[in-house]
Amino acid sequence: MDALPKLSPAQSLLLRTAARRADGRVIPPDTLRGGARVKVLTALLQRGWIEPADGGHVLTDAGYATVGQQRPAPPDDAQPVDITDDLQLLEGIPIRSRRPNGMQCTP
């Protein structure tokens, strides 16, 4: 069995909590501020354990492996969702949609 890399307590906390999230998002705690936050995130980026994504960071496959886990597989039965009907039910206001020719219409 391969030995896990030596991690600082902050690195371990970030990787383990991100691995528990469905999206693998790395969210530093409020107590990790300033230069310490930069130092920890930079170290994780340099080792390839996290990567930038949508204004934040997410775990890479290597990041999951570092904490002895695997990236969760997306569900096979995931279906694209059309939220227009749901929004109309929630808001009670018709949403304008566009016809293929570019003209606006209301449903």
C-alpha cells in the first residue's frame, strides 16, 4: 500500500471536506485567512490536487487519491432539466421565450 503524502492540517482539512462534497468544491474555512489561505491553496495547486473552476477550486483525481478516495461518478440516469415550467409555477409569472425566428412570444 502506498503511503499517503504528508499534509499540513489545513491541507488535509480542505482536501477531506472537499472530497465529501458532491461537486468536490474546495471552500476554505473563514478561519483560514490572508497569506495562510494563499499559501495553502498555492501548495495544493502546485501539487495538482486542486484546479481552478468557476471562480473557486475543485479537487482533481489526484486530490481525491491523496485522501484515499475516488471522484464520485455522475449518476447514469441524470436527465437534462427544463426549469422554465418550474420557475413559472414558483413565480406564477409567464416567462417569455423566443421563437426560432427570434420573435418573442409568451407561452
